[in-house]
Amino acid sequence: MRRKLVVGNWKMYGSLESNKKLLEAVVEGLRDYRNADYVICVPHPYLCQAQTILQGTNIAWGGQNMHQYEAGAFTGSVAPHMLTDFGCTHVIIGHSERREMAHESDALIAAKFESAVRARLTPILCVGETREEHEAGKAHEVVGHQLDAVLERVGIANFAKGVLAYEPVWAIGTGKSASPDKAQSMHAFLRYRIAKHDRKAASELRIIYGGSVKVTNAAKLLAQPDIDGALVGSASLVAEQFILICRAAN
Ligand code: 13P
């Protein structure tokens, strides 16, 4: 039985003051909901604050990105061990916003995934097709390719140490999530593809859905057999909403 996982991705939002209120409210709201796992991925400068408020609670925290190397002359970058120094357990890898804005390639994302595993971080690998690819009927091809790029580099044993997130780009920040049926069908496809490498790993891997997950659609999405949780953007910035989504997973 796969345990549900809800990950909040704050993206580039927050301030010391607003984070404090949000984190404290979420801690309070989820204290008695211990049948699912929760992670909040904050901007790097707030990792220390997240650690201070979340340590000892049932909520973990993580980064939204990291560099693939351990150290070096890489101005503005953050190394894997810098995340673990602040108690991070997870890191988002290959978010579509980074694939697009920072031109992160499949090869780079695979390298980051490998480094995250080496640093004992759980990588949350994002895959997903754009609207154009979706409309051209290429969703499976694109997502399959993104998956294979990482699987081929790290191997199934390391891949199984991560979490996979299906985030159709056309559903992110649009208020229009994939329908539960459509999301389920892609999750089943991903699991099937991984099962070709290792059936047990595929059956144990958590595949979470992201893209306009809201209080109104969370329960239906989470009820699908191959949807093991949610990667939540804007709704993770509002305590009441994030708490209700997490409770739906619980
Ligand atoms: P929204 O929930 O705001 O659509 O964002 C999804 C996302 O990109 C999470 O990583």
C-alpha cells in the first residue's frame, strides 16, 4: 500500500513574516493527521526558518532545485549538501518552470537526480507535456522520454529512491487541472513503463499529480488508484487550503 504524499511548492513566494504564519498554521492543522506524508518546498533563503518551525513535527521540508555538483565556482547555485545541512529530506528536480526558464535539459535533470540520491535527498522528479504537445497527441511520447532520460542514467534501483510527479504544463497555474481520469491514465502509463524495468519498484513508487490541485478537486484526484499524492503550487500558500488538501490525502 503506497502512502499518500502531499508536497507544497511555494515557488518564489513568501517573506519571513508570512512564512511564519503559514507554517505555524499548517503545523497546527495537520498535527492529528498522521496517515499521509507532507513536505513543504520553500525558497532557499527560508530553509533555516522552515527547519526551525517544522523540526519535530509531522511535516518535512525541501528545496525546489539544486546544483548537480558538490561544490565549485557556480555563482548563485546551491549544492545538495547545503540542503541536507538545513534538514531537507526532499528536493524538486526538473520542474517545468526550470526546464523552460533555466533551459534545464533532460541530461542535466538526470545528473541532478543522481546527485540528490547520492546526497540522500529524495528527488521529486517532475515530468509533463506542454499544451502544444498535449494537443498534438504527444503527451505519452514526451513524458516517456523525460522519464527514460533519468531512468537510463541512474538505473531503476536509484530511480526507485525518488518520487515521480506528473505535472502537465498546461494545468500549472491555470486553474484547470487534468481530469481525474486523464491524470490516472497518465500515471498508469508511467507505472507501466517503470514496471518494464522492475515490477516491484513500479508498484512501490509514489507517482504524484501536480497542476491546479485545489480543495475542490483534491479528493477526486487522490482517489484514483495510481495517484499517490499531490504537488501543490498556489494552494500551498494559503494555510486553510493546503491543510484541507493534506487532510484529503490523510
Ligand atoms: P499550481 O498548483 O499553482 O497549478 O502549481 C503546480 C506546480 O507547479 C507545483 O509544482
